[in-house]
Amino acid sequence: MLDLTSVSKTFFPGTVNERRALTDVSLSLAPAEFTTVIGSNGAGKSTLLNLVAGSLTPDSGSIVIDGSVVTRLPDHRRAAYIGRVFQDPMAGTAPTMTIEENLAIALSRGRSRGLRLGVTRSKREFFQAELASLELGLEDRLKTVVGLLSGGQRQALSLLMATFSEPRILLLDEHTAALDPSRAELVTRLTADAVERHHLTTLMVTHNMEQALRLGTRLIMMHEGRIVVDVAGEQKQRATVADLLGAFEKVKGAGFDDRTLLQ
Amino acid sequence: MTGAVELGLIYAVMALGVYLTFRILDFPDLTVDGSFTAGGATAAILIVNGVNPFAATAAGAAAGLVAGTITGLLHTKGGINPLLAGILTQIGLYSINLRIMDGANVPLLRQETLITPLRDAEVLGTWVSILIFAALALVIKVVMDWFLNTDLGLAIQATGDNPAMIRSFGVNTHRTKILGLALSNGLVALCGALIAQYQGFADISMGIGLIIAGLASVILGQAIIPPRIIVVATAAVIAGSVLYRVAIQIALEVGLDPNDMKLVSAVLVVLALVLPKWSVLRRVPSIRSIRRSAAVEPTAGDR
Ligand SMILES: Nc1ncnc2c1ncn2[C@@H]1O[C@H](COP(=O)(O)OP(=O)(O)OP(=O)(O)O)[C@@H](O)[C@H]1O
Ligand SMILES: [Mg+2]
């Protein structure tokens, strides 16, 4: 579904501020594979997601989504394939617009937008049903301006907007990090539900190792712009937080030229 | 005073255009001064040359569409800052407007214009003409309300609200910005074409400082009618435009020098912008302040 081949990205190349964010990263995700991504600050996790989404273009390498090469396509031309939720609850919604208007925008993902009314009665019914699944009471607040919602409510709405139009790929960048524990738990549960329901190929960045182990079918750890751990299936099921910490220490000690795999 | 109300209703067309860029697109567009004159100049010169006044007025509006498109291209494809992009088009238009008119002004005396029937029927300055101009402003308002609620209109609204978000849903924000700027300046130029016919001439300086009048109308309107939804906001803009003209009229009748009006307008806008920030006067948070506080995840530049 998603294939990255030898992707590299350097910010401000050739200047004193040069930052190698990704070095020769290759990653292949099968359809409906749910991959969690962990790694220290600055490891390149967000850069990886930005490259997939098209917010950034790689210096070299190629990105293929569902058989089409998208390496140089700008973000808005990949949008039909990709749903996204950011860490900042403000980032995924239009704050001065209403819940139903935001949902209408999301529902037309990747399609050309013409002069048809954005919010129709039939769409409204659909929105209400979808919002009810969030169990936040938002189904009765379709005309509420999104800027008035709490962070957790906005993040749940962002998640719904990212997933209900059924993209191929879902990109989640620490999307529960800004929420209090109970809200984070709710959004995590909604995430697992949505991924399952729509069979989304998912990349989820998190700093919570326990969460990274519990969710998904595959786990990768990044360090200094490389994927240093990649486990899936039973191996992932058996792994513990201690294993991950151990692997991380080993990678750090070995320097970033060594590609160590978790055994 | 009815004259001021009339003027306010005609200028409301311009104010609606300014609302589209400043409030909806969050783009402080200074093209306005130039596109207003371009609309007036184009319509006037065509009327003088015997073109049907309806067609001439439409051509005036089209001139504004082009001007707005140019500002949009300068900003999106040229990567030029919004204020500067608008100023560049505005300055360029100064020369172009002189070319269009082949001079600094075009008198429309004894020409058949859209206003002639009203003048002949002697309804100008009466409730009849106020109703007619109100109907015009209302029609434009309703069309704008409808447009902003279409799929495309929602995309334009979101472009001003959270560009990264709307791009992530597949909208080319270059296009929505250019479209918004074109439509806005089309309205402004349409207003210029109407004003030229109303006052009986087009003049190279007719648009100077107009952006302040537009802003003042938008701000005044929103001060008296806090906008929650588009339908209310556009009504507020029309009310603001009328209020602004009436305020100017009162100032003149009190004996202020007409030459001081630009300063009065500028001070009015400054007050309207600054007063709400003083805590004593701070009211319930407006939609605008919610938008301001809404930080948006930085992305790799605006495309
Ligand atoms: N837009 C940018 N401009 C310049 N440098 C950047 C940019 N984005 C990321 N970087 C740099 O690239 C490297 C990788 O950053 P990235 O944001 O991908 O890390 P991350 O793994 O997401 O970290 P975190 O856990 O802190 O979110 C860092 O050194 C960062 O400073
Ligand atoms: Mg990050």
C-alpha cells in the first residue's frame, strides 16, 4: 500500500544549520497494516509522516502509494489517499467554522469542489450518526463553531474527519499527546476502532511505548533519521517496554551507522 | 441624509468585497484602491463610447476580476507577501487606469448610464432609490451567502481559517486564494463602476483611501452586529457601510473639512481596532479572537 524506497531528507543543506532528518529510509506497509512509530525527539518521525503526506518532498528516494508514484506530488494532490491527525488539536480543523461545515469539507476529501451546497440534509443525518459514534454528544451540536470545543473534542472530531471518508493511509503524529489521560484513552480507542472499521493502512507516532506495543500490528523505532527497530506479528506481541528500552540503549551505544534489529 | 444612505448601500458592494478578503480569506488586500478606479474608469470610457451601460458595468467588474487575479498570482506563484502583492497591483493599476481613461478623468454628463432612469424619474435621494440600492446590495449579499456555503465556498472559508488543514483535504489553496481575490476585486470594481455613474464621472483619485472606508464598514458593522454566521456577517457589513457614510455625512454637517475625512476615517478604524483590546471594553470573545488564538501546526511552507 505504501512503499518508501531509500528516502532521504536534509534541512538547510550546505549551511551551518544543516540537519539530516532522514537518511536512506526504506519502509513498506501492507494494506491495513497498523504500524506504530517510536523514537527520541528529533529522530525524524514527523519528517517521515510529512514526506508521506507531501508537506515535504524528499531529497532522494521514492514514495509510492497504492502503485502510484507520489514522490513529488504536493500535499493537496495526495489528499485523496491520506487522512491525517496532528499533535496540535487546533491543526486538524477550521476553528471559525461549524462542526458540520468541517465535516462537509472532510467528506469531499480529494474530490473537486463545485457549487453544490456544502451541507445538505442527507449529509447532516450522516454526520449525526458518525458523531454519535464518538460518544461526546457532538451530534447535537452540528452548528457549534469548532473553536469552542475542548482539545479532546476537537481531536476526536479531527480523527473522524481524517477517517470517515476512507482514505487509504492514516497518518497520526502524537495525536493524543496534548490530551489529558482520560481523553487520550478515548481518542486512542476511537483510533483503534476507526482503523479496524475502515481497514486503514496506518502510521502512528507516539512517545508512549506501552501504547506503541499495545496498538497495531507492527512497530518501528527510529533514531537519528533511520529505522533501527522493526518488529511485527508475534514478535511484537511478545515485546515489552524493557525490550524496547534495551534496543534503544544498544542503538545509541552503537552509533547511527549500525542498523540493529530487535531480536 | 438619504443621499448618505444611498451612497452607503452602493459602497456596501465594495465593503462585501473587502469582507471577502479581510475576514474570509484573512488576506489584507490593498488592491482595492486600484481595482475600484479600474472599474469606474472602464465603465465610464465604455459608456462614453456608446456601449450599453449594463455591458459597460459588467466590463468594469471584469477589470476588477483581472486585478484580483494578478494580486493572487503575485502572492501565490510569486511568493510575495500579501500586503506588498496588493500594493504592487494597486500602483501598477494607477498607470493602467490613466491609460484606460486616456487622462485623469472621464465625465459622464448627458450620457445614458444605469443611474439616468432614476435621475429622470427624480427618485434619487428618496426612499424609492434607497429601496432600489438596498435591493441591489441584498441580491449581492444573498448570492455571496449562497456561494460561501457551497463546497467551493467552504473551501475558500477554510483557506483563510486553516490553510494546512484544507490542503490536507485536497484543496489547492493557491487556487482558492486567487479565486477569492478575483471575486473580491470584481465586487469592488463593480462598485467603482456604479459610483462613477452615480457621481457622473470617473476620476483617477476616486479609489484613494477606499480600503479604509471598506475596513471601517466591516469593523463598524461587526461592532453593532456580532457575526456568528456568514448570513449575519454579510448583513452587518451592509449595515456598517451605511453607518459609515451617515457618520461621514454628520461630520460634514457639523462643519468638518471634507479634506479631513480621510483622517477621520483612519482614526475611526484605529479606534475600532484598538478599543476592543482594552480590557474594560473587552466583550465576549468574538469568532475573530478564536481564530487568532488557533495556532496551526507549521508546515513546509504555503503552497
Ligand atoms: N521544517 C524543518 N526545518 C528545519 N529542520 C527541521 C524541520 N522539521 C524537522 N527538522 C529537523 O529534522 C530533524 C527531525 O525532526 P522531526 O520533527 O522529524 O523529529 P521527530 O522524530 O518528530 O521528533 P519529536 O519527537 O520531537 O516530534 C530534527 O533535527 C529537526 O530539528
Ligand atoms: Mg514530531
